[in-house]
Amino acid sequence: MGRIAFNIAILMLVLISVPLLFLERDSAEFVISVLALTFTLIFLLLVVWDVRRQAKKEMLGEKG
């Protein structure tokens, strides 16, 4: 599940970043794209944090 979420986040990151190169900075599309990029980065960080936390739990043999 974590790998799927990670792949989706990376795909969204690429798909959002490419149009940013061509949008005008004072347009509404640029603002929405920056917001989408911010939320995607937050989602990616949460996925990485959760996968690392779960891997550490499995390595230590904890349950929960």
C-alpha cells in the first residue's frame, strides 16, 4: 500500500511540476498549481514517514 501511495505521489509531483514552467506567475492557474504542488509534497512526506515508521516497527518486532 505504501509503494502505491509513493508512486502516485511521485506521478502527481511530476505532472504538477511540468506545467509550472509554462504558466505565468500572476495567473490563477499558477496559484492553483503551487497549492497542488504543496499538498502533493506534504502527502509524499507523510507517506515516506509512515512507511519508514512501519518498517522500523517490523524491524524491532513491535506489534500495533
